[in-house]
Amino acid sequence: MNNIDTASILAQFDIMGTVEQVKPLGNGLINDSYHVITTGDDAPDYVLQRINNAIFTDVDLLQHNIEVVTSHIRRKLLAAGTDDIDRKVLQFIKARGGKTYYRDDAGRYWRMMVFIPHSITREAVTPASAHDAGKAFGHFEQMLVDVPEPLGDTIPDFHNMELRMRQLREAVSNDAAGRLDEVRDIVEELERDADEMCQAEHLYREGRLPKRICHCDTKVNNMLFDEDGQVLCVIDLDTVMPSFIFSDYGDFLRTGANMTAEDDPDLSHVSFDEEIFKAFTTGYLESARSFLTPLEIELLPYAVALFPFMQCARFLADYLNGDTYYKIKYPAHNLDRTRNQLALYRDVRRHDASMTAFISSLTT
Ligand code: GN1
Ligand code: MG
């Protein structure tokens, strides 16, 4: 850890055992994570994380959300008589002063949690892992339907399509990087479907669609599996906040059911994988059906289309703004991502009828 005095940070937290080694963990793009290896009777290992407070500006609210969520899930698992609970929900460590984070003299924010032993993450989505992921994210939402207090927005309006269209329109009118001519046709195509894609916000204002506590970053690598391949728990809780359930359902399929990466410039590789869609949807409805309204279920195909559409608008706005948000590796990177997500959106729309038919077959 370059120039960071780990010992003084670790000393702020109420941990057991003696620290033997601190080494980098995982490949997260937002926070920095370290595995803290300890020795001593019954002392667990820990994860130390530096919270990226440029993205998550209200760390106190963020950690408050996470504490509410993890203690609620823990109570639920206890009440259900679940075994091995310490491996099925994250456990955060208190720092001096009683908060679950520590702000160092340089203004960096740190938190610690117990390292879940004998757990693995997966990167590849297969029909089997998509099914398990659907079930796990649905179960996560289901456990949180009755959280005892309201949670804050860790990134306000994160998945609000109306806001994303406003941001795109602003980028178009500023044309800060002088790139508008090149992408006018894409802007027009997005504008054609914008109203339809903003229907969640309309329905919410009419009181017909609820917001629920969602994960909002549902990737297959945000779950831990045990050594037999069974899901242990959902991790990476920074974006847990009120949203439409479409966030969890739709964003998983945006990455998981695209046959290629979101920045593949060869659009002939982009296609929507029905097998993954079916497996994920089956798993998700197994655990989420009990609390979803008929309208939420009816709109699941809309959610599948919404996320590539929204991501296309976000990448395009960033391209027009001159690449100020997403990291890029070459000048047209955001343009390639934009075209890729648009191609995925179009392909998803070709599956509208078959997605609806499949969901009906599961629910009637
Ligand atoms: C960002 O960096 P990553 O993959 O965790 C973004 C997501 C986008 C994604 C697109 C906080 O997530 O919303 O879907 O890029 N996260 C934030 O690759 O903006
Ligand atoms: Mg993540």
C-alpha cells in the first residue's frame, strides 16, 4: 500500500488477533480493497477498504445504509434458523468513536469487514450461474422489503432515465468536444424511444410503481460462492438504495446476457442471449415473485431494454462531453461503447414478444 501507514489505520478498528500481512484484494474499479491476514486463536481475517468518496460523497449515509441492510439481513437469517450465518451476510467492524468507518488525517475514508473464509467469486455467466444470481438477487430484495427505516440515495437519481435524457440533451446542446455531427443519428434514435423508456418515472409519479431497496450493481462478480459453487451472499453494497426493481433485474442482463463485452467495437458480436435471460429470470422469479406486483412482473421485458438504452445514453453523453466520467483507453472508446449498447438495445427489442411469452409461462 504505497505510502499508507496501514498499522495506524488498523489500530483504529476493534479487530481480533495479530495482523500478519496486508495484501491487495480483487480488481474493483471504485474502492481499493486489501486482505488483512491475522494470527491468533479464533481471530478471523479481515477486508480493509478505502471508500472512494469522490463517487460516494456522503460516506456517513453510505455506511448507515449498509449497517441497516446487513443487520436486517442478519436478523432475518437468524429468525429463519439459517446455519453458517457469518458467511451469509457481511459484518462490518466498528472504529473508535463507534462508526463503521474511519477518516484519516489525509481525508481518506476506511472501513473493515470480516473476511468470509473459503469463498470464491466468479466472472463468467453461464445458465447455471445466471439462475443462481437471479435467485440470490431476488432473495436479497425480498429480505429487504421490510427494512425498519428508510435508506438514503448513495448516488441520487442513479438509474433515473429522465435525468439521463436531460444529461444527454445538455451534452448535445453544449457539444463540448465538437463530436455531435458524428453521432446525430444515434441521438435521434434514442429520442424516438425516450418517452417509452421513461415510463418507470411516469408510473412512479402516478403512484403505480413502487421503489424498493435494490442492490443497483448486479453483476455476477458481486456475489460470493462457497467451494461447492453454492451462493453464500451478495457483496458490494455501496449502491444499495431505493430504486425500481428493474435496476437489479435489467442491469444484470445488460452485461450477463450480452454475448460480448460492453465495449466490443465489432457489432456483429453483440447479441442478446435468450438462454441466459431464461435462466436468470427463472431464478429471479423463484425468490422475488412473492413480493412483486403484477405490473412489476409485466414490465420485466421493459427493464431488459431499459438498461442498454440508459447505458447507451450515458456513454453517448460522456462522449459528447469529451470523456469526463468513464475511463477510456482510446479516443473513440465511449463511441464504441455507445454503439455496442445501442446494438444490444435493438436486439433486446426484437425479443420483446418472446420475453413476454416466457415470463407469462412462468407466472400463469
Ligand atoms: C460503472 O465501474 P463499474 O463497472 O462498477 C457505473 C455503472 C455502469 C458501468 C458501465 C457508479 O460501474 O453504473 O453501468 O460503469 N457505476 C457508476 O460499465 O457510475
Ligand atoms: Mg462492483
